[in-house]
Amino acid sequence: MHYNYKTSVAVFLPMQIEVKVPAVGESITTGVLSTWHKKNGESVQAGEILFSLDTDKISTEVNAPESGVVATLANEGDEVRIGQMVATIETESAAAAKPAGSPSAASPQATLEEQPRQAEQTQPPERELPIRPKTPESDQAAKNPQETTASLVTGQPTTHEEIAARVTRKRLSPLRRKIAAQLVSAQQTAAILTTFNECDMSGVMRLRKELQEEFQKKHRVKLGFMSFFIKAAVDALRAVPALNSRIEGDELIQNHFYSIGVAVGTERGLLVPVIRDCDQKSFADLERELVGFATKAREGKVALEDLQGGVFTISNGGVYGSLLSTPILNPPQSGILGMHKIQERPVALQGQVVIRPMMYLALSYDHRVIDGQAAVTALIRIKECIENPARLLLEA
């Protein structure tokens, strides 16, 4: 019997695969197990998505290392550590080797669920007590007289149950906590100031309409507005190098490259994927990367390295209808451009009042690094590039 027991253990253990939370970045130590794509007791194939992990920077999907039956050890919404075992996968050969009804055939979670049921069966039955009919008087007597009086007088909820029913309370996701911490840190550590201007979008809209069909046919991607603003931002960073710098401790770091972050709103929060070396890329290259990042953001597949290395950020609140805003810096960057809704407005042009599609622009900057004159110069440079877009195409 002793020999058989040892033999069964030697066969069983290698067939139960441990599933641990993988490392997803050097500074990430915990995450939230947001979704089980395979529930407890379900079969999974090697390479299939097993669960989704949300961290303070990205969301990632973890695949099953082997085929078999899943036994989950953590619940959806649990905060888990990197390296923590959250499930086991029992291979088909292990399941076939174990006799039916064996205690080890049940998953760890199923075994835990059965323990209370066994305890209930061993406990003696409780003595039944007579049940008194429920009346309005008994309900009133059970309540706190003071709370009851206050509720009747004010009409407002007073009991804990009534107050709790009016709100929903849930824990912030790691990504939302990180976003909140970064925004507060930016406002507390940087001297943020915003300068405003407006630009006439007629030139970009006309040029985009003229080139759209040929551009889309040649490059298999649409020509949008964002690529014009990325190129205009690169022009402004070249003209005002102070905008392409950052403070690191007691040192000023001057960047000599032009990697632009573009803010993308998702259900999980705001992400800022970075398009690298924008000065070396064509309009078609930029548009393809923008489409790729938008797809990855919707599917939750933006990687950590996609969010790193930016020197300047562009945020387009106009897609949501925002007419004017003051964007907050994306640390450790020293500048961010806010785009807004295109709106037809009357403007004075050569002594005439004309209707033009106008957009308000907002440039927030770190006043510790950039003087007001330099910031205004940079924003006017962006305005001039957008109002004369042919120059951007010639330089691309």
C-alpha cells in the first residue's frame, strides 16, 4: 500500500500545471485579475487566453501554458502579486489516471466549497421556533424611533440600508489609481501654465479632401487630422527646443528626438501610446501607427513599451465635443497640446466677416522649464503649420 501511494504521487504531481501571474514590467508588482476567460472546471487548450490582468500601466492577457481542465484559485477582481499562483491546469492524462470519486480528482476550489456542506450535514438540526406574523406595528417597533421620526419628517433616507441603496461603491482599478496619482503629482510638482490660440482649419480640410482618395488608394489608410498636428508639433519642438526638454532632479535633460504621445481614451482609462521618431516618418506612416494603436487600445493589447519614451503629448478632446480645456502635463514631459472641436464661427479676414471652421488650441507647459514667450512662440508655430499645411507636406 505504501508503494502504491508513493507511485500515485509521483505520477500525479507533474501532470498538474501551476499557473502564475507573469511579470509584465520592471516596476509592476501587483495587478487585478479582471476576467477569467476560462471558468473553474472548464477545459482550455494550450495558447488560449486564460485570464486578463489589469495593472497600473497596462492590461494584458495571459495564455494557458498547457491543455487541460482549469481549477481557479483566485476570483475576478482580486488583487494578485506577480508570481502568485492563481490556477492549476490538470492535463487530460492526469484526469484519466485518477479513479472516479478520488479526493484529488476535485479541484482545490471545489474541495473548499464541499467542506461547508459536509459540516452542515454533521451539525444537529436546529430546534424550530414559532413564527409570529409580521405586522406594521412589529416593523415600526424594530426600527430606531428617532430614525423613523426623522425619515417621516424630512423624507430623506436615514438607515444604513437606505443610504447604501442610493450609491454603488467599488474599488478603483490599478490603472485608474495610477492615472489619478500621476495627475495629482503633475499639478503638485510642475508649474503648469496654459496659453491659448485658435487656428483656421480651412486649409487642412481642403487639402485633406483633395488628397483623400489618392492617399487612401496608395497607402490603404485614411488621411486624418492628427498626422498634421503631429508634424506641426515636431516643427514647434524644433523651433523651441526648451519645449523638448524635462527636469530630472537638479538637471535639465534636453531631448534631440521627436517621439510624440497621442492620448487615447479607453473603457479602462486614458492611455498615451508613443509614436517614435515622428520627424523621420511620412504622413502615411503616422496614420498607420495611429490606426494600429487605436485598435490595440480597444482590444486592451497596448504593451508597456508602447507607453514609454515620449517627449510631448497631443490630446484631442474635440472628438468628445470639448470646445476648450486646459490639458494637464504627462510627466515627465514639459508640454502637452490640447486639440478641440472644429466649429464654424464668424472671423474677421481682410476687413470682411467670414464664416470659417475654427479650432481652439491649448498648450500647457512647465513654466520651470519654458518661459511664456517661448510657449507662445511654439503655439503660434503650430497654428501657422495647420493654416498652411502644404508646407508640412513638402517637408515630409
